[in-house]
Amino acid sequence: MNNTRKRSKNFQSAFHAAEAMSHDLALQRGKKTPVFEQSGVEGLLSSKDIAAQIKLLKKLDVDGYIQRVITPSESQKRPSSPEIIRQLGAKIIFEESEGPLYMAEGEFEIGGLTRRLGFIAQNHKSQNGVWYPKHHRKAAEMVRFYASHAMPLVTFMDTPGAAADAEANLQNQSHSISFFISEMANLQLPVVGVVFGGGYSGGAIPLATANLLLSVREGVFNTIHPKGLSNIARKYNLSWQESAKYIGVSAYELQSRGYFDGVIDYSYDQPHQIKNLTRAIITGIESVEMDAVRFLKEHDFFFQHYRDSIQHYLDPSELLIESNRRTDRPPTGTLNIFGDVYRFMRFLRMRQRISSRTVYQYSRLSPRKTPVGRLQQRREEERRENFKRWVSSTLEIRYNETLFKRYEAFLSSREVRDKERNKFTRFFMGDPRENFLKSIEDLVTEILIYLYNHWKDNAAENLIELFEYLQRSEIHELPPGNPVLLDLLQNPEIQPVFIENYQNIILFDLLYNQLIDSLPTIAGEVKGNNRISRESVENLFDVAFEGALKEFEKSSLSFESEWLRDHFFKWLVRFIERKDCDEVMGTISTWKRVVFPRMSPPLFGVVRYFFSGLLPSLYDEQQGKGRFDGKITPRNIGIKDFWNRLDQAYKDLLIQNLLRESKKKTISPKMVIEQFFTGFQELYGERITSNPLQFHP
């Protein structure tokens, strides 16, 4: 202790002390240190129990790991954070919910005293625990209230991440998250964080800014969801399941590496263990407070830091004046020395979780090898497994209203197909045989549209596999009662038409994707003129269709080019002449947004109207039925504030295309330095992150 005192006198300021001490602590990540004892925290699993769980996890394959670690944390049947907080044994004084945000105050018996604790939690039973900017701002407001009333804070993390849609971004989501992190980091309170389910990304990081970070057994945590990580680390060909197992997101693994301070002996399916959760929270608060007392005894430089802080309050700068006005902090509510210590120790705790090493150490010591994934194989295996399940339990036609109407029309026309009609009757009701053939075409088109929307991005592969399955299976008449979809496709009258047309929906999907790639041209013209010319529609269609044909030729299907082109055009004419074409395109656009997450709704609205409005208008003009009308109105698109949103979407699209082109170029550090810096001098050039092959918080 005396050595520590002597050293502390040499610190020029608390900032210098923090830098020096955090450097020392980073070398002891995952180990107990004199600064953070935590020996008094109860209700936690022992190191032996955690080591046994890690040993078990290492024996599991990827799917077994996901079943054991990820699935429980994402189950909708598990209890929510608000439900558990109400069962902790406290007297609830106040509680408020705003969607997935839950706030409460409860009185506990702590150290023989009745003390009030504040709670901020994410409720997975509302919007899956996903917060929008308003939730982060509300939470920040509430923690400031807790600080002004000296209430220790407990946070519960249970989210797949913060909202990242257009609405959240328009409300400045990134700023709301960073602001909340800043508020949590500056709290002059003991803060205990509990990972109660999924603790991912920007949704969890603010609440994880704690003096003590704990987790229940099923808790998982990472700065990015494995699904997002697999998208970033594409060069490793890792599926998100492989990413999760490779980086290790379980509570046991994270505790062993020093990212969690303990794993609470509580499991969702063991409700009687709630007492361990209560004990961990209460003794955790006490442990943080005792660590602060011990720290202050051993580091007297902090008294000078506190005097400096009070002096800044008495004689504030303009920035501090603005800050105090924002927080509305009177003298009574300003920080005491222990509050300053809680904040300082929280900083040390966060810094302790960050470590580095030199490139020389890494090259000699790293036991890890570059991961080799099976992303494409796993996707194909999952697709085939889903297709097998579909074959074994296909849809009963009666449960899809549109399909059932087409099926009934087919049955009705089949009954009268051989009936003779005079010329007058045929003029009004049509030829029975032609009506029957048309009913088959309509039914097959409806089946294809249903399968396309059902299988979505896997439609092409599944349709090819369905074709091969039908080739192997026997045809048969429709069974009595309620047929399933596969019964229709094995019917001798329906199957030949399906086999003749299934490639059209594959080509249509490729055409849609090509139009997405060509959006800068069409969106730019629409934005500037509120209309698109006939020449532009024709050119856009020709370019997109030729691109689709080239992509189609890469598939395992083999068709004569001219026949395929003519056959598809006839099918497309029937499709765009449908009365419900716009409705069908709306359904397709909905799931295409998932396939193209960087595209905004106005751009999909333009593509939708291209098929349901522009192409039919062009076709009518070519047939001499009317004039082409390329005018675009919000009523046609069905999107509010369409023009403003289209303008922003168009600019985003241009930026994305520019970035995509830039990524193709190799940019070296030397090029960046020469372009943007003068007099640049590198420091600690041999330093790297703890392990470049491991992605952790």
C-alpha cells in the first residue's frame, strides 16, 4: 500500500494516473487485481464451473454450439427483464415502460439499510428489445435523474442491437447512442450491468458501460451480431453460426477472457435461482462501493483531483456553464469524491478490457490460425433441408385465397371444356377449350408467384430442384377432397405448363435484380423531371434484360436463346396485364428490401411502378392502344413524402456506387498519408490489437 501511495504522488493529474494504471491493468485482463477485488460478489458461478462449461462448448460442433448458446438467448418464451426485476424481492416504488424501454425504482435491504436502486432495462417482448433514438434519450434523461438522487444503477441488456432502419437514422440514432454512452461513462454512481439475453452492438454497449458487468448463464455479448460479422468478414467464407462459435459469445467464454466480471448462477428454466440474481446485484453494488473506499485510501492524489473538480464548479469555463445548465445540477447535487471515484474506476474497468501486443509477439505467440468457413456449403445445406421439408408438407390450396380461386376456375373450365357452343355464345363466353387452357396458364402463373414470394431469394435454386423432383415423380390425377400444391404440380394437365414456364419466374427475378443495379439512371431522371421518357424505359429494359440473360446462362438450365426470349416476353405481357400486378409487385418489393438492405423504400417504389405502370403503358403504345405516360406521381408509388425521400435515396445510391468502385482499388496506408497528412510521424508502429483473428468487444 505504501508503494502505491508513493507512486500516486508522482501523477501529474487524474488523467495521467488513469493512463498509467489502465496500461498496467490491461496486462492483467481476466485476472483479479488489487483495484477490483469483487471477492464479496455472491451468487456467481465458480471458476471451476465456468471452466467445465467452456470445455463442454469446445466439444460441440457449430450447430450444437448455436443450439446451446444462441437459441436460448433468442427464445421468445423466456422471461423478460421487467418480469424478472419485479421478482427480485424489492418494493417497487416507480416503474415506467415506453415500448422496449423499461425503467423502475425499487427499495432493497442492503447492508442493514433500506436503499433505493434505479433500473434501466430492455424488454425483448416489445419490438424484440430494439431501441430507437427516443429510447436512448429517455434512458439518458432517467440516469441523470438517478444521479441527482444518488441512486445506484442496475442495467439489464437484452437486445439484438439498436434500430438501424431509415426512421432511426433520420432521428440521428448514432448520436443518441454515443450521447447515452457518454452519460453512462460520466455517472457518479455505482453501476452494475447484467446481460440478460442478447447483448449486441450499439443497443447493448451504453448499458454495458458499468463498474461491474455480469451475465446470466444464457447471456451472449459482442460488439456486433454474428450475422453482421459474417457479412463483414466475407473473405473468410464464414456463416454467422461459424462466426458465433469462432469468436465465442457465450457468458462462460467472455468471463474467462475478462470481458465479464462474473456469471450469475441463474438460468431461464430454473426460476428458483432468482435469489442468486438478487444476491449478485446487491453484493455487486456493495463490492463497487467498497472498491471505491479502498481505492481512495490507497491513492491520495485523488483528493487533489477532487479539489480541482470543485474549483472548476466554482469558477467554470463557458463549456462547463453550458454543461451545468444542461444537467441542471445545483451545489447539493454536484459530485462528491466517491462519485468521482466511481467514474474513474469505471474508466479503468473499461480500459482493462482492451489489450494490445506487438506484431513480433503476435507472430511468435498466436495459437490461432486464419479461419476457414463453410458459408456457401451451409447455405446450400440449409436450402436443401428447407426444400425437403416443403415437399413433405406442402400447402393445402384452400388456405391460400388467391390460389384457391384460380384452382376453382380451373375445375369449372375443365368441366365444360368439351361442351359445344354456338357462335353467338362463344362470342360472349369464349371457346370452352381456350378458356380451359387459359385457366391452366393463370393457375400456373399464380403458383409460380406464390412459390417466388414463399422461397424469396432461394426461389431460383428451389424451382430448379422442384423441376428435377417432378421429372423423377409420377404424374397422377387430382385426389378427392382438399389437394396440396404438390398434387397440382403432379397433375398431367398442369405439370407440362408448369415445366414450360417455371424458368420465366427465374428470369424475372434476374431482371428485377438488374433493374436494381440500374437504379441510378432511372432515379436520377425521375428526380429531375418527375417523369421518365419512353426511350429511357426501353433502353433500361433492354440493358436489364440482356444482363439478366447473361446471368441466366450461368445457371444449370439450358434453353435455346431465341425461344427463351420470346417465351419470356409473352409471359411478361400476361404478368403486367394482371389487374393485381401492382399488388404483386408490392409484395415482391417488401422482401426484396431484405435482399438489398442498402436500398431505401422510394427506390423500390420506382422499380415497382416500372413493372406495374411504365411497362404496361409502353406496351399499350406499341399495340396502338394508347399513348405512353411516363409521369410519376406519389399516388402511383404509394409512399409519403416521396420526392424528398427519393432525392435523399438517390444521393445515397450515388455514394454507395462510388464507395463500391473505390473498394475495388487497393489503398495503402502510404497513399492515405500522402493524400491527407503533412509531417506525419508514426508512433508505436509495432502495436496491433490483441489478436487480429479474433473479434471481441
